[in-house]
Amino acid sequence: MPADDGSTETSPGGVLLRSALLATPLDDLMSQAARRRDDTFGTRITFSPKVFIPLTMLCRDRCGYCTFAKAPARLESPYLGLDEVLAIARAGRAAGCHEALFTLGEGPEDRYPAAAEWLEAHGYTSTVDYLAAACAAVLEETGLLPHANAGALRAADLATLRAVSASQGMMIESTNPDLDAHRSAPDKVPARRLETLEAAGELAIPFTTGLLVGIGESRDDRIDTLEAIAASHARHGHVQEVIVQNFLPKAGTSMHRAEPCPTDEFLWTIAAARLILPTDIHLQAPPNLSDELRPLVDAGIDDWGGVSPVTADHVNPERAWPALGILRAATEAAGHVLAPRLTIYPEFALRPDTWLDPALRFPVLDASDAEGLGRDHPWASGGEFPPPELLGPFVAPDASARPGVVTLASTGGAVAEILTAVVDGHTVDEDEIVTQFGARGPEVRAIAEVADQLRHDIVGDEVTFVANRNINYTNVCTFKCKFCAFSKGPLSLNLRGTPYLLELSEITDRVAEAEAMGATEVCLQGGIHPKFDGDYYLEVIKAVREASPTIHIHGFTALEVTEGARRSELPLADYLILLRDAGLRTIPGTAAEILDDEVRAVICPDKIDTEEWLEAHRTAHSVGLNSNVTIMFGSVEQPRSWARHLVRTRDLQRETGGFTEFVPLPFVHMATPIYIQKKARRGPTFRETVLMHAVGRIAYRGTIDNIQLSWVKMGAAGARQLLRSGVNDLGGTLIDENISRAAGASHGQMMDADSFRALVTPLGRTLAQRTTLYGRVVHPDGHDSVLAGAR
Ligand code: SF4
């Protein structure tokens, strides 16, 4: 009951009491439920792109509302054959699905001889045995993640399926044991279903369950059902989502004359579920069983369930899935954003050791983005698949509009609040950076708009590049970075390819050649060769200077200078002064990877740690050597680590002012040891890549003015969108780029001014050649290939 102060009665734990749930007006209940959803999940509503595989439509139960179950005479075959199963899964894969939802009748072999005979003829001992084989085949052949929905099962069957599926499910439907709808359905006995739910918890199976509303049960019954689910979850933490499904009468069933579930009852149940269930359980209502979607959002759902671009809903064949565009539009019209998920929710996917059989861990990782949601597009950095168009058609910015805030004016939510504050001058903190990295749909466009406006205000409309040459003097390395496809033995993980160490004379020749081609900078980086002592780096500088007294020497990562100092037995500052006096001018930020030791312990455990990287750059800045910030993102880490990286480097920049630019380096996964060993994702998604540049621009406002993209990893189509997301620098022309190519990047080895200009001109921007330190290169005759002046 509402209390005297107008608030609704709650238990000490904050959950609405039964009496309050039953007495609160529906509108109030829905408002409270929606608030609880927003407080927990923000603006995000998920869906699972899936195919629906009806392995068998035979069932030993006869539920009063079901048209899924058929008699053998009405089916061509008791079961789908494996080739039919795989054909559906392959079509799903081609359409971008992640989930193969196996749905089937319960124990048909106990009722129908035809089912038992088919199983025996095909070498299977039971329906569950065949289901396990079909799940394994789909996983192996297509990478789709099976979700097994096989009804009330014994623990042994659940365990068998756990080895071949990423999640399982079974609707409780109702804990009322006395419903006419279930009179002829032995598997719908509530105690049996609750036992299955409990066994799934004991086996650590990420589990989906739910209620069917309007089959004769009361509101009290539904509260009982929800409380039973909540109690099982409290014991095991395994309920990932609860589906609230509305009953619709279907022709050919014993309940065909029954009234459909009244909309108010359905909405009341969704709201009650949100308020009764713990906040870590997701709440779903199927989008194809209601004519209007908005009320379902208003009642508190945060998931639309499986939506198939390929197969029909075989349980409700008369109700087609809404097209994805319609679902997105309805979600956004309700002030939310849509995100694809896997069949296993992120809270479980990100703890694979607890929740997944070892055989499922890589397939889940491989389909995941950094938040443990589903990858939203086949694009991968360095690959050939063109990126999705996230920002819409380019239109020249309207100087009078408040960027981003306009895009989100009708939505609200945490991203909109942060952007409004940013536009008013607010500096984002770590939590706010994490929130921005979770942006989807219009939120991504708004962040890019704000970043683009900041770019315009801070550095104008010029897009810069530097003419440079990479010289990777050796690929032999004593370190064992697991993401590195470049280094070769004796100790490195990647033993393929030929180890080399350039002669110093070769370095001299390459510098001379680069300068003749117009380069103003050489970028020197390589492995840490076991034979190097601290003098080696001085000799490399000398070799460069033999070819050119003036070319800018940008070289030696924090790892290289730290190792050089150690091997010279000199304090780092003294060693850096030696390098500086020999001709070194700036050092690259690479070796930063992710400046978060939890992540470094996984991807580069023997490399310098976060503090050592920061200290190397602090020391370099103190002796007059500028440097830049890089971040290699998209392998194993989550957005929290990205935010820490940005905040830590921003703090150092406030202290020293020595960083010239921020350079996001999307992880190129193809040939890297960590991906080949099935321990990393396939790089960031394109959305994450856009956000890294845009959020970087926002986070570094007032500290680092230049945001650079890596065209080697992005290609032209990707680069164009990044130029609209806060980027003002294209980096180097990079004659001889080896490191990304070693990891599998397919974009070229060199860009020239004309190629760069083709990228920037259509965006109304101008191209300018810069020096390493952002001076302008003057061309005496106006021709791009002739370079002179400041270095
Ligand atoms: S990233 Fe650098 S330090 Fe690590 S293995 Fe590769 S070359 Fe060696």
C-alpha cells in the first residue's frame, strides 16, 4: 500500500511487498519499474540476433495453448536432420546472428514410437543426446552459440548440454499446480520445473526462465512464481533473464476460445517482475506478441529477446518478428538505444571460468565486444570488411547548434547528461568515460558530434600528416608480448617468419632514401634483441645522423629506453640525455598497450608496468623529449581499463605537458599469438573504435590537442568516419610499415598527400603537412612531394 508519505510500501531490502504490488495503480507501478530499470541498465535495451531451430515438434505434453507440438502424422520427419540444422545455422551466420536457439518438445520418444525409432536409427540414445550432437555441430561448423531450450531436464542432461551450449532455458510458466492449461502436461508440474531451475544453478548454467501470463493464474500466483525464481537466483546467481510472455489463443488448441492475456495484466506482470526480481536479472518481453512496443518499455523491460532475421517464431508462427529497423526505431522513440547481445548475458560472459564449459569460452569471446555484448558488425581492424556507417551522411556542421545535445535532445540518459555538461565545459572523470564507451546508436553519433566540435574549436579544420619512414631495425625480441605478431624467436611466442637485424649501414641507407623521398621524420622501433646493450641505440642514432643531420628522429619506446638504461647501468634520465644529445628528438608512446596492470598481466606480463611506462615518459619530458600517448585496445580488456588509461595519461600531461598527440591503435588480431591461442577478441568493434577517438578528444580537452588515427588499421572508409569523430591528424605516410602488417592488416604500406587529400576534402577540411612537433612544412614551389623547412 502507498505509505503516508506517498511512497510505495517496501520491504527492508527495498523490494515492494505483495500488498503494495497488488494495490499500487498500474501507472505508478510501471513508473517505479521503469525507474529501477533505468537506474540499473541506463538507456540500453538488448536483443539477441538469432536463428530458431525447431529440432523436434513432437512433445509428450499437451498444453492447452500450444501449437508448436504436432502429431507425427503432420511432420515429414520426427526430427530435423543435422544437415537441415546446419543449413539454418549457416543462414543465420550469414545474416549476422550470434545465437542458435534450439527449441523442442519434451521427451517425445516416451510418447511416440516414431521418435524413438528415428533416434535409434540415427545412433542417438535420447532427444537430449541428439540435441547435444546438434549443438556441437552448430558450434563447430558455424560458430553460432547454442542456447538449449529442452524443457524440464534431469541434472545429468543439463550437464551434457552445458558442454555444448552457452546458455540454457526453460520457462517456469507458473508455479500454480492447478491450471487447466497444464492438465495433460506432466513436464509442467511446477515442482519438476523448479527442480530443473535449481539443478541448473548447481551446475552454474547461465539460465533463462520466465512466466506465461493469462493462462488462468492469478496475480498472487505470478508473484509466487517470481519469488520462486528470485529465491533460486539468490542461491546460485544463475538466472540471467526472465521472460514475461503474454498468452494469445491459437486456433487448433483447447484454449482457442480463451481470452487473450489482457494488456493491463501483462504490463502489471512485467512491472511486478522488475520490482520483485533482483536488479541483476534482465527482463524480457517478446516484441512479436504485442501490437504496441512502447508500453513494454514503459513497464520496465531491458531486453527484446531473440529476434531472427532468418527464421519464424515457431512457437507463435502467426506473429512475425518485427524487422530490426522497426525495433530500433521503437526503442529509440522510447528514449532508449538498442544493442545486440549474445545468448549468454555480459555478466556471465565476462566470467567464463565460472559460467562456461572450457569448450565454449573462445566461441563466446570471439563473438563478444568489450562489454561482453554481441559484436554488431563483421568489421575488424586491419581487415578488408568495410566498416558500418555509424554517423549517417556527412552534412556540414551548423555553427549555431549545440553539437550532440541536439541529437540526444529527445532521449536523455547518462550519455546525454555527460555531453550536456561537456558542452558547458565539464571535464569527464573515469566513470563518465566508461559510460561514454557504452554508447550505442544515436548516443555514438552525439559523442562524435561533440568531439568533432571540440576538434574544430581546438585545432580548426586543418587535417595534418607527417612524411615519415618506419625503420624497424630488428624483429628479434626477448620479450613475449602475447599480442605481438611482429617479433620472432628466440623467446618470443611467434616463431614464424625470418628473424632479422638490420646492419647500421642499412639504416643509414634507408634514412637517405627516405629523405630523398621527402620524409621529415624517421620512426625507429624494434624488438629488444638479446645482444643489444645501451650503446646500440646511440649507434642507431649515429647511423641516422650519418645520412641526415636534420631529419627528425622519433624513436625508441618506453620499453626500449628503459632497457637501454638498464643495460647501460645508467639512471633513465642520464641515458635519455645521452640519446637526446646524440640527436633523438621525440619518443613514441607504443609499449603503453593498456596502462592498467590487470590487463598487462595478461597481454604483456614481462614488459614494463604502468608506472614504469608513465615514469619513462615523465622522465623523457623532463629532459626535453616530447612523446605521444598510444592505446592498443580490443584484445582482452574492458572499457574500465580504457578509462583508466586515459585518466592516467591525462594526469601526467597536466604535470608535464609533454605529450603531442593521442593515437588509438585498434588491436589487429589475425596473426597474433594471443588470438591464435584463442585467448583474445578479434579486436575492437568499429563502434568502439569511433568511440575511442571521440571519447579521447573529449577526455583530453585542454591537455592533448591532437588526436591521430592509424590509417594502416582503419582503411579509407574507416578513416573518413574517424575524421568526423574528433580526429585532426592522419599520422605518418609510413613508408615500410611492418608491425600492423605482421599482425594481418591488409591496408597499404604507404600513403601520399593525394590519398590523404581524397579523404579530407569531401569533409570540407584542408590537408596540411606538419613536422613531428606540429610545425607546418613549407613547400617552396607548392608541390607536395618537395619538402623543406622546419623539422
Ligand atoms: S611488442 Fe615489442 S617488446 Fe613485445 S614482443 Fe613485440 S617487439 Fe617485443
